[in-house]
Amino acid sequence: MNARLLRVAGFGPGYRDIGSAVRDARPGDVVEVAAGTYPGPVVVDKEIELRAQNGPGGVCLVGNTDHAALTLTASATVRGLELRGEGCWTGTVVITGDGITPVLDGCSVTGTGDSGISVAERATPLVRDCHVTNENGAGIKVDGAGGTFERCAVLDAGMAALEVDGGATPTLTACRLSGPSGYGVEVRGRGAVVVLRDSEILDTDLAGVYLERGAKAVLTGTTVRGTGGNGVWLDGRDAVAELSGCTIAESSGSGCAVSAGSASIMDCRFVDIDMGAVEVTGRNSAASLLRTEITGGGGYPAVSMGSGARATVAHTRIQDVSGNGFSVADRGTTLAAEDCVIEKASDTGITLYGGDAKFVRCRVSDVDDHGVVAFSESTSTFEDCVVSGASRHGFDIHGDRATLTRCRAFDNGYTGFELAGSPSVQACSSYRNGEDDQVGLPPGTGDAAGAGEPSAPAGPASVAELLGELDALIGLAEVKEEVRTLVDLIMVGQRRAEAGLRTPPLSRHLVFTGNPGTGKTTVGRLYGRILAALGLLEAGHLVEVSRVDLVGSYVGHTAPRTKKQFDRARGGVLFIDEAYALTPDHGGADFGREAIDTLVKLMEDHRDEVVVIVAGYTAEMARFVAANPGLESRFSRTIEFPDYTSSELVRITELQATAHDYRLAESTRTELLAYYDSLERGRSFGNGRTARRTFETMVSEHAVRLARSTTATVEDLTLLVPEDLPDEWTNRGMTEATRGA
């Protein structure tokens, strides 16, 4: 049967009201409405299209105190209408019906009741390019239903901009939730999951995102700004927040507060947060941070942990904050931090009141108090950590429950190491500090060039031992061969020199190319230690920097910044990650070129003091080296780092598990191999980082699985089984999806 066009207008031929036309319409018909204001309520219970004749803005449908302006109980399409409530508590637009998939497109919704748009009873609408306001209640309410919301604006709601309950699962893409008197997004009830992609949550009276028990929020590329409370607040057991590529800024509370549940934060930015970027306070609450930046804010710690909380932090930068960098409380708190930087804090860089904390390859610099304070109630481990430029002590360690290995402290106002008690201190060095200490050489001794810096840490590893560490790395066969060849050239050159023979020039500077997570920094660190063992570098430490560390924001700012980082690397390796960012593609003025020129001159003036490694994607690094003739002559050797194979990623995951007292069942290895095989490889592939994130996810799933068990054995607590991989990563997820199709 052919579709009919039914017209509604205030005069002339056709229907006088929308309701009459809808009642007479058959499935597939189109009801077209001329400009004007029409009384409701209208119930659309068949698959028709209801549209404004001249597009959005001319047709207004008004409800009453007892009924919604528009109720959709079928998979209809509504386009371009202005929908206005008149005090009906059920909402202005009600979408309800098991399995219906209506479309609301280009509509304006003004509510005065419970909600502007209400979605219930397993309906899954597509709401697109709509504008929603509701001064008395929620902007959008989704209860026991789903739905996709695209390019919608929800403004000035009297309660939450988006309220999710009853196991609802809405997805928002490119939406703006602004100015609600309550939460930006409020998610209640076990099984409720909200997904926000490339959206904004702005100027909320309460938290930007609020999660109760069992609720979950997944935010990707989303901005949360100007919240009256926390940016994201997890406030119930088993609540889960996953944040990727998000910005949380100008919150009056914490950026992400985990009172209960767990939060995963990756590639995010926290800017000017009043009460600290991340606060993990509830017993058994957990958070993981990866490649996250924290800047500005009030006088609270950037990352703080309460009793019984757990956190892992990696490749995270904390800069220009008014409080501590890290603060860890007592009684069961656990923190593991790797490759983190705390720079320019108005308080102590790291404060450990209690708990169990481990810091690996972390750097604290230019803080207005101690670099690190560990009180006697804390159990702490510091490996390959550096504190410089602290106004007071570098490391202020109390009691005998701290272990410091291969740590360095220099240019601090008081001592490098203030040890009150009997901590374990191994192969550490202290120099150029304001006061003497018992670890390193006192300031002012030695020659002027060394400024009191010790020639090497105590008990350095031999070349053979370091090459053994290199061989123990998973994969990287060609990389290992390249490094060994270079070491052989150096060693033979030394023997020729000892024999009085001429030695051809050999540049020790290197270009590392490849995708992220392929071990470039790890190999660079080993290379520095090998050169130190060969006597070619004084210390062999590695200083990792990127464009932001070298390039200033105004004329005359870049050269001093670059020199400062170069000086930090004296006696070791300056590792410049994503070095191609110093030569942007655009042809305009850029201070990155000044950084390159400064670097080339410093490399020439201090050719035997610092080895420079530049790293990044293959094509971009070729462009970078070609950008300056001085670079081409100094970086004559390039080492390509291949992606890890799936079996190598399984081995990396297993190493992570072993290091944390877990083990993988054989069936778990099989599932992991299939999962890694299924991943798309490309520039964005994380390689070893993917393996680490996979392990962290498995640990979270394992904890959820066993948290309520009262009979779990030690075997249960250590064994990771296939069920600890999320269903969507495995054949289980694909089977269930196939069944549901």
C-alpha cells in the first residue's frame, strides 16, 4: 500500500489538529504540519513520520497538566517539532515500548515536569540534533531502556541533565549538557551503563558524573568543566568509570573522586581542580592512571589515597600544582607508580603517611618543600627515582620500612637524603645539594666540571650483566643485534686505541623508530648503563623529555629550557620522545626549531658528556633528522623497533602477572592469544602498553568476580581464568552477540 501524505494546518484543506491526523494515519504514512501552535496530547502508536512542513522552528505542540505533549509507543519518526510541556509530571516527550526504535530529529523540547524526554520500558530511540530544557526536573531520563543521542543540547535542567536508572544503557555522542541544578549525568542502579563520546558536561551545580552502586560510565573524548562538585564521582560499591582522552577542568571538588568502585583513567587531562585531580578514598576502591596530565588547582594533593584504597599510575605528569603531587594515607593503602613526573609543586612532591607504595623511574623537581617524605608507618620502595630542585630535603625518609635503589638527589636546598632510621639504601647518589648527607659526596668536592657528582653509583653492573638484561627482554631480536653490534664496535675501538691504533669516528647518538610501547625507553635506559659500564659516560642515567620540556612559549624561553634538560642528562642519556614534534608540518614560526639548533650546539660542545636518543614514528623521524644538517651528521644510526607479536604480548602479560603474584591458567593464555590476534595493528596500537592495560583490566575483572566470595582460596586469589577477560574481548562475547542478532 502506498504511503499517504496527511496535512495539518490551522486553515484550508486538511486536519485542524495533529492528533486527528495521527489517529487516521496508517503505518508508513507521513503527517506534515504547517506552522502554528497545536494542542496535545498526541500519542503516536504506529510507524509513521510526523514532521514540520517547513523544517524546525515553526510547529509547536503543547501538552497539558495531565499528559505529555508527545508520547511515542511505536517506531515512528518525528522531525522538526517544538514540543512544550505544561506542568505534566510524566514529561514533555515520553518514549515507551518494548523494542521500539523511534527517531526524534531536530526537535526542541521544553519541559516543566519530571523530565524533558523520558525513555522507558526497553525502548531504544535515536534522538538527534535536539534541544532540551526543563526547569523543574531532569533534562533526559532513561529508565530501563536504551537509546542513542547525537548532537543534542540539554540546557539548564532543574535536576540532572541526564538521569539513568533501572539498568538503562544510553549512548551520547557529541552532546552538550550544560547548566543543570543537579548532576550533569546521574547513573543509578546495578547494570546501568552510560556512554559519552566527544561530549561536554558544563557548569553543573553538583558533580559532572555521579555513579551509584553497580553503575558504570564510559567517557571518551569528553570534557567535564566547571562542576560545583566533583568532576566524576563514584559513590557506590562496584561502580565503574572508564575515562579515555577526556579533559576535566575547573571543578570545585575533585576531578575524579572514587569513594567506592573503580576508575580507569587513560590519556586524560586534569586542569585547575580545586580539591585535587584524583581522590581514591573508599576501602577497596581502586583507580588506574595512564598517560595523564595534571596541572594547576587548589592546595589539595594532585593524587590522594585514603585507607584501604588501591591505585596504579604510569607515564603521568603532575605540574604546577598548589598541593602535594601524591599523598598516601595508612591502613591498607597500595600505590604503584611508574615513569611519573612531578614538577613545580607548592608542597611536597610525594607524601607517604602510611600504606604500601612503590615508585619506579619517577622524577620530582622544583617543589617548594621536600621532594619525598616517607613516614615510619609507610612501607615504600623507590627504584631509579630522581629528586632535584626541592626547597628542602630531596628524600626525607623516616623509620626502617623504606627501600631506595639507584636513586639520585641533586640541587636540593637541604640534604639529598635525610635518613631518620635505618632504610635500605643501595647504589644511590647525592650531589650539589645545600647540605652534606651520608649517601653521596658532600657538595663542593671533586673537580669544578663534576661539581661533586660521583663518577658512578656504587656497585655498577658489568657490560656482560647489562647485555644479559637486554637479552632477557621479550622479543626485539633485531634491536638486540643492533645494540650488540654497536657495543662490539665501541669495545674494539677502545682496544685499538689502547694499542695505539687510529680509531674511526663513531657516533653514539641514536634514532629509535617504531610504534608506542615497543620498548624504546627500556632499551635506551640499558644503553646508557652499558656506556657507563664501558667508561664512556659518567653516570649512565636516562632523562626522558618531550617537546613540552624543551620548547618555550615566547622568544628567549626555548634555549634555556633546552639547556636545563640537557644539563640534567650530563653524564647520561637525553631521551627525546616524539622528537619529530620539534619540527611541525606547518611552515609558520615555531620555537621547536630553536630547540633543535640549541641541542645541536650543546651536543657539539659536550660531545663526550651526553648521549642523545631521539624516538618516534618511522616516517616522522626521517623528516625530523633531515630538518637540520647538524642532526643528520650526528644521528647516523637508526634502530627500528617492531611491533610485538601476539605470543610476545601474552608473555609480557604473564610477566606482569608474575610480578604481582598472579598467574595465568593455560586456557587464559589461549584466550589472550586469540584476543591479541584480533586487535588491529597500526600507529595507535599500544604494544607493551596494551599488554599492561590488559593485565590491569583482568585484575579488575578478577576482583569483581571474587569480591563477594567468602570461600575464595589462595589459588582463587592468584589464578586469572578466561572469565577475567571481558566478554566482548573473547569468543564468549562474539557468541552472545551472534545469538542476539
